[in-house]
Amino acid sequence: MPITHFALGRVAIASFAVVATVGTSAASHAFAQNVVQASPSYDQVTLPLVTGWYDGRPALYISTETSDRQVAAMTHITYSPKLANAIAGNAVDDIYMITNFHQGNVIPLAPAPEGPGNQRHQYTPLWQLNLVTWKQGSHPHLLRSEAAILAEVAQGHATVQKTNIVINCPIIYTPQGGLFPGAKLQR
């Protein structure tokens, strides 16, 4: 199934950012290079936040790299084909993207608490993309957890297609796990 749209990086809550702003245009890239060269002690950068869902509540994360060239182009993140090797190494978890209903992606696990004290040792920021599609005749609605997705699949309302696409999406904030240490949310 060809991917015609993608939620990573473009479903971000527009009112949030992590610290400063560096866009994706050539001009902003050149600006960022000049700033880093002129000030090696520069210690803040803004990355676009993506809003998804974890265990029924909003989750904020960043998307930085993907193993798929098409996804990289659509989301303006770095193409890194070697990320796909993480699947064989069992270093990924599932991320669910709903293909025919506009909503944030769903993750099944997040660190708690954020940072070096994380007790969820099975958490990984490497996600294997799963495409969730509502079946014709079903009544699409917001899905906020992996359990909700699997329930809709079990009831025959949706399908899940696992891809070989890996995306690096570190979690920055969940209500359950808190905010990544040192991060600041700004409106």
C-alpha cells in the first residue's frame, strides 16, 4: 500500500515547540550552520513536536530519522536506511498511523519517568510503522491507545498492516512519564 500522507511532523500542536526555532528551509539550514559555527557554545535548538496518543492521553515526541525515503521526503526528516536493521535486532516497538482518519499516531509504550530514571526498560524510541485503516462501512473515531486499535481490529472494523519502515521518535512528554529532563515546553 503506498503511503499517500503521513502524520509524523505535520500533526504537531502548533502552539508547542521545544525551546527555539530552526525551520526546514534552505535559509534556516544556512542560518543554523552559521549560528553553530559562530557560537560553538550554542545550547538550544527547537525541534517540531508531534502530538500522538499513549494510553488514552496525549504524548509529545520528535521525529528525527526514518528508514524510508518517501516518508523522509514527506515529513522533512533524515533518511537513514540502516534504521530498518533495528527490526531484526528486536529493537523496535509498534507505532500506529491511522491512514483514513485524521489523528495523531498511537504508541504502545513511553518512558516513565522520562530520563535516566526510566523504569520501563522495554521502551525504545525506534518505532516500526503500522498502518491502521478503517474498513468501509465502519464509523471512524479517535483511537487513543494500542488497546483501542486492537479492539477495533478484533471487531472487524479496522485492519493493521505492519510495514518495514522504522522511525526514530523519542518521547519528550507524556502525562504519565513527565517531561524529558532539561526540556521546556513553550506556547
